[in-house]
Amino acid sequence: MSKHLFESDEKKFARCYQDALGYHRRAQIFSDQQQAVSLVFNVAAIAVESYLIAICAHYATMPFNHNYASLLSSVEEVMPLEPSLSASILALDTIFGICSVDDYHHGTPGVSDKESILTICNRLCALTESLA
């Protein structure tokens, strides 16, 4: 049995927020080290997912699925986001739909995708920090 199965929303928020910060920090380090774009993108993608789950936990709501559209939908039920941020998050599903029940796919991110996802991480970090 998972040790996280019965954790409180507060503990889930704290755990997911810390996970998000760690993945975000590592993605930025990899970027600064000029590591492969796909490595930076994939690590940052986990950070984005963790930030969104943390926000959901803060508001005691959980998404049906962990693709970006479902995560975003759950977040926006309790906390409206700037339209540009929402659109950027939704665009991630076109590259990285590995959590999709109906449309599994994993594309190849380019440099602009790497920059975009790091910007998303920075924006979600600021939002999530305001909840901590």
C-alpha cells in the first residue's frame, strides 16, 4: 500500500510543492549546463505536473487524470489562471501526452518548447509559493 494513500491535503500539498521545486530546480540546472533539450523538457514537465497537483491539493480537489488538460481544468475550478498561462499549459499536451487515457503520445520538444516549459515552471512556482 502506498504511504501517500491516506495523506491529508495539507501533506499532499507540501510534498507535491517540494517535489515541484526540486524538479524545477534540476530542470533549470540542466538547462544552464546545456544538457539535451528533451532532458530539460521532461524534468520540467514533472515539475509542472507537481505544481498543478500541489495547487489541487491546497484546494482539496483532485483531477480525473494527470494530463495537462485535466490538471488545468481542476486547477481552474478553484483558482483562475491568466489565459496566457492556461494556453501554454494546454499546449504541453501536444508534445507530452503520456498521461492521456485516450491519446498517448510523446513528441520531440524543441528549444522553444524548453524555454516555454521553464517559463511555465517559473509562473507556477510564483503561484504555488503564494499558497504556501
